[in-house]
Amino acid sequence: MIDARKILLPPGRGPATPIHVVGKAAWPTFSATLRTEARAWAKAHGFEAAPLALLVLPGKAGVPDAVLVGAPGERDDPFALGAIAARLPEGSYSFAEAALATGDVALGWCGELYKYDPHRPTKVKAVTLVMPSKPAATQAAMLANAVFAVRDQVNAPANILGPDELERDARALARAHKAKVSVISGAALAKGFPLIHAVGAASTRKPRLIDITWGNARHPKVTLVGKGVVFDTGGLDIKPSASMLLMKKDMGGAANVLGLARLIMEQGLKLRLRVLVPAVENAIAGDAFRPGDVFKSRKGITVEIGNTDAEGRLILADALALADEEKPELLLDMATLTGAARVATGPDLPPFFTDDETLAADLGRHAFAVNDPLWRLPLWRPYASMIETPIADLNNAGAGGFAGAITAALFLRRFVEQAKAYVHFDIFAWTPTAKPGRPRGGESQAMRALFALLCERYGK
């Protein structure tokens, strides 16, 4: 993984080539301030400050003297100005107008240099950005590295990142921050966590529940639950091959809550953190759970299996029930849960569900402020009839094919009763088409918005 601390530098680390960002309307006036040679160079190359156009002004001995960049348009991606990093010669740079080195720009800068390349190593381009201050550099690098950690986990093939490796990564994170970690795995899950056990029983790789705790027990309790399905065949309701191609990313919820936990601990927020990751592989074998089976969950709610490909909500249900038992102030889960969410809001705009109006408003505000988009969908109670069944308390697959993201959220909501506030995120955790600062592949979603909210509520 690349280290953003080597890319985003504090002031005073030596000379940096200035980047001048100029709007098209201001270009004639600005160009008049350039040296004659530079003005002629710009004219020869047809530079007129079109949005995100870039021109390197040569200096002595082949070293750039300055860089001209056309100011982004109003509709340009907020990360786009930072994404010029990939178009620059190697070297150190700073924005002539220091205020332009925002968090979005820094994240775009680092993100454009990111590659998942352990199986085909490539050289990271040495293009550093000098930030306005040491705190700005530290904060931006911390966020970027958390994003990179999420991307690396989601991008990892399922044969390389299974339940064992997810546990390994969780233990390493806990060890780095002096957090406690415990794990229940294999047959030991059957008694206390029957739904997690049922989903993972058919895999040769043991299912497990990873449990991390950190912080002062007297501080407000915040619990994060992440879906850790390392690969999803769909079980006996097997997916078609095309639908399996991205199923290595079905642990994206786990990756994002581990990334959020990393940020919380690095920032030293005043909260008592708990992270629960049910880690399983939904495989097919003689002991696979079946459509029509009925299981009694940890909470005592009985669940009929309507579809073995709706396994994520099953493992989350047991983990949420455990989390709810200690009545946290805030309980949230993140999961790559439903295709219906992608149909409703697309891959870049994860929906979230909560009954808490203040929490919903705060999430929307922070999501907008840090460019980590979210959209609230309703916990529409009348749709609960879609997950009713005559032989159990709930069916894990909504009838009729409508409102799949909502019925999944309503299913999970049944397992949370005592938490002061609860929110469910149905994320995609993947960028299907490359965008500025975001290559195609695994992606963090909702993590930065949640971190901003938690900093506001529990910061020093």
C-alpha cells in the first residue's frame, strides 16, 4: 500500500514548484504577469486556461519553473484538481494559492496515484504535494491512508483475503492501537450465533465473529458492525457466473468499518469503540443451509430462509443483536447488501436508513461537506409485510421483488431495540468506472462522512 505521508508533505521540506490555478476569464490578465518566455510558451501550446487544462512552464536544467492549470468548472468533480498529480512530472509541488490545497484536493492527489498492485508491482510516481500546514498534511494523509486500506482489502482476491486474513488484519489494527480483540469461530458459533454459523458452515474456511474494543469504558459507546462475506456464491440459490465476478468485494462493509475504526483510534476520539465483523464465505457443500430452512437467531427471532443469496442480513442480524445488548449510544452497520440499492441510487450514492431525525440530518450535512455522498431512504413500516412468513417470525428475502433495499433494512431493524440511535448503510464499495482520484476497483463509502460526524460529536 502506498503511504500518503510520503505524498502529502508539511511546509519547509525544500523547494516546491508552484501551481497556478487560473480561470479562463482571468487568463488574459494573469498571462500579462508572466515572463515573456513563459507567455510565449503558453501561446505556442494553445493554453487558454480551459477547465483542468495543464501546462508545465520549463525552467533551467529541465526543472519545471511553474505549472499552469485551468480552474475547474462548477460541475467538475471536487477531486479533479488533485487528480492532476498523474499528469505532472515527478517532483514536489505546492499551490500558489495555499487555500486550494483542501482535503478533497489532497485526497484526489493521493487517490490518483493509488494502485492495487501486489500481483503486478508498479512504481509509485514520485509527485508530492506540500500542504499549507503540518496539521493539514497529517489529517489529509490519515484520511487517505484509511481509504487506501479499504481499497486494498476490497480489491484483494477471495483466495488471498478469506476469513483468516480478515481476522489477521483486524488483529493487526487492534495491536497497533492497543485495542482488545476476541474471536469466536467454527462450531463454537452454533450456540450463540446460529445465523453466522449457518451461512458459513459449508466453507472449508471457518466462519467467525471478530470483536474489537477500544477506549475508555466510561465514554459514550459507539459500535460498528461490518458485513464480512469474503466471497458470495449465492449458496444453493447460486448466482450466475456474471454476478459472481465482483463477489470478492462482498466484505466491503467490513473493510469500511475497519477503516473507520482506524480513523477513530488514530484521532483518539472520546468514545468507547466496539467493532463487530462476522466473517464468512457463502459456499456450497453438503452442509450448506437451504431455502426453506428455519433458524433461531441469537435474539430469539426465528428466520425462514427464502433465499440463500440473502445471506448478508443473516450474519448482520446476529452481530447486531450482540451489539444491541449493551445499549450503545450509536450503533451502525455497513454492508454491500442489496442490488436494489444500486438500482435505486446507483453505485456512487449509498443509501442509509435511520429513525433518528437528528442523526439523518447530521449525516447529510457531513456527507455534503466532505464530498462523501449519501442519500436517506425510508424505513417504510408497511413494507414489513413483505418479509412475513407463516412458519417463522421473518423471512430473509422479501416477497414480490419490490423495495429490496428497504425490506432488507426493515429485517435488520428487528434486531435492534436498545441502542439509542441506529443507522444502516447499504454500500457498493466499488468504483465501476474510473473517476478523478478514484480508480476502478474497491472504494470507501460513508466512512469519511461518518468520521466527520464522530469528530463533531466526540472530538477533543
